[in-house]
Amino acid sequence: MIDDDEFYGRIRALSLFVTFVITVLIVRAGHLQIYDGEHYAKLADGNRIRTIPAMAPRGTFYDRNGVPLVTNRPGFTVCLLPLTEPINQDVKERVAKILHVKVEDIDKKIEAHVGFDPIRIKSNVTQDIVTVLEEQKDDYPGVVIEVQPIRNYMLKEEAAHAFGYVSEISDEELERRKKEGYKQGDIVGKFGLERVYDTYLKGESGGEQVEVDVAGKPVQILGRKEPTPGNDLYLTIDKNLQDATERAVDEQLKAIGAHAAAAVVMNPQTGEVLAIVSRPSFDPNLFAPGISVKDWEKINNNPYHPMDNKAITGEYPPGSTFKIVTGTAALAEGKVTPEEKILDTGTHWLIPKGNAGGEVLGWINFLEALAHSDNVYFYEMGNRLGIDRLEKHARLFGLGEKTGIDLPYESEGLVANRAYKEKVFEEEWYLAETFDAAIGQGFNLVTPLQAAMVMGEIAANGKRFKPHMVNKIVSQDGKTVKTFEPELLSELTVGQNIISLVQQGLHEVTKVGTAAGSFVGFPIDIAGKTGTAENPHGKDHGWFVAYGPFANPTVVVAVVVEQGGYGSQSAVPIGRKILEAAFHVPVAAPAAGK
């Protein structure tokens, strides 16, 4: 038991301690109120510091001569920035009304949003909307205007399938690409070169460190990191030749009342794509700010499928252009000699299949048969070869597989073969189907790019180069990030004398054969091949493939016109105009083709 002195001593000690603590608290409170009062008052009022990202401009596309094709322009994007509290329902309704969007769509974007980045509601808004939002800031708390680079496709519908388009990243794609640093609201390549080279083009976003008040209004900018633009692409495309190819296709479609076509122009010695066209087309500028329902329905409901890049995805029977393969195979396998004459009586003697126009050419050799595209002669070549050898040589040319071009969604095509028919139809192979395959009908399917590649292999003495659209990638400081050199994929395993015979036969096509009427007086020596492919859904498809100059080829052309009829009448006029542009030939009206 403690005595009174000890008890009162403990009470005094406790009193002193309590007095000390209270004194410290009073001093601290005074310090906070007197010296730091203004600072903490601001924080108490709801001030926050946030980083607002600034989107990096995507890299520019240039043609092979340095002409800009795809650039960026400044645009205004309406965003929500809920830094201090959720966006009020009244504000969402006002935003929806002025932007002509649904409140539900705004709610979906808010629900999916993570972090403090702006929630982009609508891009590329007009100046009058920006003016209203700026003048009526008090009615739109948490709404900000972001100056954002908008993709500018300067050629509009021209080369749209090659360039592709950009749009806001989808939720599904975001899940796949989060590890690459992508965030909600990012603009990404969706199609064409924009998609294939997206990681090179996208650049590095910057941003501002901003102090905002309780209403979400910026108070002051505390710091800024400038965005770094993406790398530039220098393409293999020649703008002038692209323009000419587009015009040639459009003029011919209008003249003959057709609606769809494709054309590819290449350098057979390098694989560089000089021009590529698919019709009908679309304007990729519609996608950059977010395509409207009206514009999308117009594209999506077009029965000729504007979004399909027919140059690399369209699969067509090659028709008589396939006789290049059949003829090479027959010569290489020793099934015919160049001098041997075969009798064309109008139909083959084993199966009553004849020439498309009912013509009878009599005794003809290889060069004459190729020049005049004689079906009966090539039926016999199919008969002598058999489907297995024909398939082997088609695959040696690279048919039945993707070319590897740096564009998405390329089709493989189809080489006629026993295994395919047995798998799909569970039927055995018939000789009549070999006849069809020998002239590019039946099961055979090729893309226009593959047709250009076959012609290019003959032009390049058997060499097959990988087609490509980009020459080099260059950073903003002018340093070359990556270059693309010619890539040899394969060489035909046939003698050079055989390739020379095929070259001569194709040369004769434009001199005395099926394309001769359209190239009378043409100043550049060229080789070519017409084709007409049967189409069970309507008129025949028209084909033309060509290369020149004949002695030293630098240009290969492949053209297909859907439901255009005879290739000599539908596709050859397009091919001639392309060759005129490629070789700077003065324009002259050609004689009518047969």
C-alpha cells in the first residue's frame, strides 16, 4: 500500500505529462492554422494533382519518292475526367445530347474505365461543340477537351486497303495487348499497314501533371512531357502509278458496267509492290474518329464488299493465265517439245471439251497455242501430265499458299488436287477435272497477287521474291530503324531454255495473240496473257497479266475484273493504261481487243 506522498507525486507527474501533451497539440494546431492554413485549406477544398496523358501522333506514310500519303491533323476529343467525384447524371445527359451519342454508351465507357486517364467519348468533334463546352464550363464539370492527333488519309479511297485504318482499341484486343503497354482509349491500327506495323507507328504518349479544383477544372500545369511521334514508313508504293492504276480501274468499271476489280503492280526483280487497288473501296478517314452507324451500314450493306482487299483475299479461277503453269510443266516433264504440232479440231478427242469461242486452229505448236490461248492444246497437256504432276508444278510456282506480303488476311488460294476433292466431296478424281485444271478452271483458285507472282517468276527467269509494301522504317530523328531488302523465296527447278520458251510465248500474246489488238504501236516491248474464268454466279471474270520491258522486266501487272467477261475486253484496257503510266507512255486510244 502506497503512502500519501507517493500518491500525490504520481498525480503531479501525470498532470505534468498531460499538460505537456496538450501544449504540444495546441502549438501544432496553431502552426497548421497560422503558417500552413492556406495550403491545407486548398487541400480541404478538394484540390488534386493528376497526370493527363497526351496521345502521340502516329508515324507518317511516304511513297517511294518521299511524297506524304498518310499524316496526322489536330482534332478535338470530348473526354470525361472524373478526378474528384463521379460524373453527375445530368452532365452525362447533356454530353450525350450535344454529341449525339447514347447515355448508355457513355455509361459503358465509364464502367470499363480504369485509372485516371481521360475517358474519351467522341473524337474529331466540330469547333462549334468545342465553343459551347468552353463557354458553358460550369454546366459540364468533369468534361474536358483534349487536342488529339487524328489520322489523315490524304488519298481518301485510294490505296485504302493497303494503308488500312485506325480506331479505338476494343476491349477484347486490350486484354491481349495490355502487356505491350496499351490502355483503354488508345488508337490502334485495325487493318492494312496500320495494323501490321502498329507497334512501330504508335509512338510514346506524353502528358501534363495538372492541379485541378473540386469541380474538376485545371488550376495550374505543374509539368509536361511531350509525346514522341511514332516511326515513319517509307513505302514501295509509287503515288503517281497508284493514282493511274486507280483511275484505270474506275474508268473501265464505269465503261463496262462492272462493280468490282483488283489490280497489283510489282517489280519482279525485288518483290516491291508499286501499286495495289481493290474495288469497291472505302474512305479510311471515316474510321479514325469512330465511324457512324449510317456510314458503316452503307459499307457493310454493299453487295460487292468494299472492306475486302480483293488483291490479296479475292480467290478466283485463274482461267487461261494458268496456262503459264501448265505449259511450263509440260515442257519440263518432257510431255511435249516446242516443235511438236497438235491438231485442234475445235474439241478434244477424248472428252468433248473445246475452245471458248468455238474456234478451230488446226495444227499448232507450243508458242502458237500459248499466244492464241488454245484450250484444246492445253487439255492435251493436262491429259499427258495428269493431275499429280500439274499440282506439283503449281506448288513450285508458289500457288496454294500465302505469298507472305506484309498485309493482313491474305488468302492461300487453292491448287486442284485429288486429296482436296476426296476430303471435301468424298469422290474420286476424273479426267475431265484434269482438263479443267489445265486451263485454270475447276478447283483452281488464285488471288490477283498470286497471279502477279506467277508472271513475275517467268519475268525474273524463275526467281520468286517475297512481295512487300515497305522499304524502310525511319525514326523521328532520321535514323533508320529497319530496312527491307529483296527476299528470294524460291527458284523454279526447270531449265532456263524452258523459261525462255514460255517468255517467248507470252511475248507473242501481245504481238499476234489475244492481246495484240490492244497493243498495236505500243512503244515498250511487253509480254502478257489474257484469261477468262467461268463464274457460276454470273458473267465470267476477266484476267490480264503482263510484264515489261520484255528484255529487262521491271514491272509486272495483274488485273481481274469480276463479271467483266472476256479478259481481252475487260482487263486488258486496264493493264494497258497501267503500263502506259509505269513507262511514261503518251496516252493514245488503243485499238479494240478481240
